[in-house]
Amino acid sequence: MERRKFIHGAGIAGVLAAGAAPAVHAQANIRWRLTSAFPKALDTIYGAAEVFSKSIAAMSGGKFQISVHPSGELVGGFGQVDAVQAGTVEMAHTAPYYYFGKDPTFALGCAIPFGLNSRQMTAWMVEGNGLKLMREFYANYNIINFVGGNTGAQMGGWWRKEIKSLADLKGQKFRTGGFSGRVFERLGGVPQNIPGGEIYQALEKGTIDAAEWVGPYDDEKLGFNKVAPFYGYPGYWEGGPQLDFYANTKAFAALPAEYKAMIEAASLEAATVMQARYDARNPAALKRLVAGGTKLFRFPKDVMDTAFKESMALYADLSNTNPAWKKIYGDFSDFRRDQNLWFRFTEAGFDDFMQTQRL
């Protein structure tokens, strides 16, 4: 779907929401199901799907209802792609990199180590070629995607011991989401891909040595600070991970034009709300964690430098063996280069100054 159509669709939905287009009232009632990859207790990331659903209901005057189901209710673990592809459910809300095992290219629609930050990811998707390229890729899975939110840059996980050098990572069993495990392996670690709702038990029982999820607000809810005292940063593998709403292409194609426009608009609303919630709620949660005894540490330079080197080597290998990756990563990489040049003089310069001030 072209960007002009994308924006035009959002405009139509806005008119509908204002009640200025009575044609929607002639539409038949439609009921869809949306499966989330996340537990309901995480009101930030799971909540984005609820924002989306409520927006659809409001814009359609209740005629288009999309029920939201947490992970495990209709679809367990990382089964969202298979469920939408097969038409078992009409929609899903998930992190694309969970499915890197099907094809590493999935990760480019979410986050890769040393990728884009959240603003850059939104820019690539909405104004760059990201949405177009990922939709071409997802067509192979009978899926059309819509922006579904972003957590912003994430923390680097909870560890039983502080990581003071690259050598400290050797043999560490680390729960990390999706594609980043490919790089962690190259650092001598043992990645574990575990759904969010199962991480605490694995960390508590010692099945894993460390785990990352998102950041302070979610991590506090999940209780990781109770079983691992050290909290690392930055999560170099998730500078701006984007979530997606996936819709079955046949189901979406069968919708009236007004309802298609509503999905476009509601996804943008949900994405904005999700990012805002994380940015608003993380600071207070971090203060509480530190006050409760959490020990913060920054990954040392040898870890960051080696992780960067190994990430770039991995991307080069994939470009030589995976045509879909090569096509999309080439565009992604060019966009990242220009964004970093621009942010160097604006965002980074401003942030560096402001974060040293006593306000």
C-alpha cells in the first residue's frame, strides 16, 4: 500500500470518527479476533492492542469489533504468524523478530542489534521504504502488516553477576528476544528464546543466568529484580523495536474500504500511545528499582565493540545468502547511515547537554 494511500486512509478514518460519513452505518457487523503475543498483565505492550480495538469500535459505531486475546488464550508462545497466515485468527499483535527462525528478515521489521532508534524506525516505516518492503516480504506469509508500537531503546537485562568484560559473557544462558541471540552466540553466550510470561520462572529456578524484557516499568511488574540484582544497559540489540499488527491478507481484502481505513488509523493511534506510555512510566519505575537495591551497570567497551563487529559480520553473511534480507537490509542500512548523520547534530547534541544539567 503506497504512503499516500496510507495517509489518505487515516484521513478517511478521522472523518468517520467524527461522524461525518454516514456510509459506515450501512455496513454489516463484523467480528474479528486478535491474538497478542503478550500477557494481559503488561498494560503497556499488551495494552496497545486494546487501544487499537477500542479505536476500531468507536470509529465504526460498534459495527466492527475486534476482540483481543492474550498469549496462551487462543494461540500460545510464538504462534501468531502461523495463526494469521492460516486464517485461524484474523489479526495478531506481536514483535516480528520472534519469527527470525522462519527467516531472519522478520527481524528487520522490528529490531536488529545496532539498528534504528524508535523515531528512526517510524521514519523508515512511514516515510521511507520500510512499510513497502516489509509488506512485500509478508505477502509470502499471507500477511499484511501495520505499525503496532515501539518500546523505545531497551535496557540490557537482569544478571546474577555484573558483566565487567567480554570474558564474563562466556557460557552465560541469556534470555533475549529473537534475532539478537545470533549475535550473543558469537560473543560466547548461550541465547534462550522464551516468551515473556515464562521468563521469571526460568530466572528464579536458575534455568537461565540472565534475562532481558523491555525496561523498568515492565521489568518491575515481572519481578526480575527479586531474582537478579544487576541491571545492565544499553540494550544494544533493541535501539527501537517496533511491534506490528498482522492481518490475514484475504480477510483484510474482504473488508469495506471504510474499515480498512480504520485499521490504518487505529494502528497509528495504538503505536503512539504505546511509545508514550513507556516514556512516561519508565523513569519512576527505574527510581523505585534503584531505591530497592537494584545495581545498574553499563556494558563495558569491549562488549559493545565486539558485539558491533560481530553484528556487522552477521549482516554481511546474511546478505550473501538470503536475497530477501539483502534487499531490505540494503535499504535499511542506507537509511540508518543518513539518520545517524542527522541525529548526530540534533538529537544527540541536545540530549548530551541536557542530560548533564541539574534540573
